[in-house]
Amino acid sequence: MLTVIDSHTEGEPTRVVLEGGPDLGSGPLLDRAKRLATEHTDFYRSLVVEPYGQEAMVGALLVAPTDPSCVAGVIYFDAAAVIGMCGHGTIGLAATLAHLGRIGIGTHKIETPVGIVEITLQDKNTVTVQNIESYRFQKAVTLDVEGVGPVTGDIAYGGNWFFIVDESPTPVLPDNIRTLTEVGIKVRESLYANGIEGENGGIIDHIVFYGPALTNKGHTRNFVLCPDDAYDRSPCGTGSSARLSCLAADKRLAPGEKIYQESTIGSGYTLSYQQGSKPVGIIPSITGQAFITREAKMIINPTDPLRHGVPL
């Protein structure tokens, strides 16, 4: 039996596993994340896909941090993979820890497999995440995508690897979600077919399309395709971090300047950055809101043929 708390961050669901997860041993979180990915696939899939989970859900497994200055360690995953970092999940985790009384108003540290991030709890729902150092790896990479044509984007890192397309080949509108998903899958398949990767062989499994904002306060509106082929209901925290690195590199946004990034569904994050330790690096800041939706005991029935998820 598992104890979980569910929340949503700007529409994107997070499931925090408090108790009942697998024993991943001790040591660096990156090593523990690899064990989760290779030895416990059925476990993490069962929590985030139907019938026990839901589309677009990201799981957050609480683990003991190795750094004593951190209030928690966490390993994130979706239906397709264990992922290095999750911005909306970190906002959801902060709201969950506040709900449990484990943190109060102020700034705290969270350890992730890709590094330590800071969270600032402004109230029980509003959280600012200071992400790990993010950067653009390659500018203006052009793909010839079958059925779509030439698509040009930047390769950037914000805790996960992204292919960021400034001018979406399909208008970024709520009515176009299905088409945007299909085009995003084709773009990712083209990246794989051409052997295009992030630094040190990083797998580019997130695709982001940008279009004009649909509100007066918005900077742009985005569509984010996640590794499990679901779209991000939020503007994607790690994707926004990668995007900020591109804006900074092109001198289209000054350090400390704030913008409002709209998501596909119309929710949003307030974004800004400061210069990082590397010449091409930035430290992103992402502010959004999360709301607790459920406290539950998960019962994974060993005789249920669909306990590991619907195999589609």
C-alpha cells in the first residue's frame, strides 16, 4: 500500500509518493534514479498511467537527501521515463510539503538527481523555483520533418533536454492540441533518426513549440510535448528554464526582467533569470501555483491484470 498526495500545478498533475516506494538504497540520487528506471519500471508506471493514474501525471518519489541542508530528496518520473528534474512537480512538491506542515513560508532546498534546487514558498499555493543552471547547447538546428517540412529549433537544457521551436509549424491554439501533438512526435522522431542529441549524448525527449500570446500580459504561448506523448498543461518549468537560456543567449531578455509565459490551456508561469557561473549558463526562476487535490492510499492489487497500466 502506498501513501500519496496529488496536486496540480497550473493544470498539470503531480503525485507525490510519501510512503511505500521501493528500496533504492543509499548514495547519490542520480544512482538511485537509475535503479528506479531500470529495476522498478512497473512500479513507477503503475502510479501515473490509467487506471491508477491519469494522462500527463508526473510522479515524485520522496527519498532521503544526501545533502543535510535539503528538506527532501525527490526522483521524478512520468509514464515513459524517470526524468532528471520537473519544474511543475517541484512546485507541486512544495505545496505538498507545506500541506503536511514540513515546510513553512520561506526558502528551502530540494535535492534532485540533477542537482539542488531552491523553492521559495510565498503562501500555501504560490511557489518560486530557482532551478539548476540552464543553457543553450546548439542554435538553429534545422530538421526536414516528414509530412511537415523544415523545422528549425534550438537545443537547450533546463534539467531535461529540449528542442525549442520559436515559430511553431502549427499555430499554438487550444483547438490544435491533437495536431500539435502529432507534429511534435514527428519532430522528435526526426531528431532520433538523425542522431541529434544534447551534450554528452543527452536524449532530447521534450519538444516545445512557441506562438503569439493570447492574453495582453503574456510574452508567448507554448505547447510542450513530454516523453510520454502527453502535452504539458503548464508551461513546463524545465522547458521554461531552457527557453530562458535561449532568450538570454540572443539578448532578447535581460537578467532580472520578468515575463509571463502562457501554457497551451491558458495557465502560466512568471519567469526571470540571473547570470549563471558559466558564460552560457543562467539560473532560472519560475513562479506558479499548485493546489492539493487528493490524499490517498494506493492499493495495487497483485491479481489485477492492469495494475501496471493500460498497455497502449
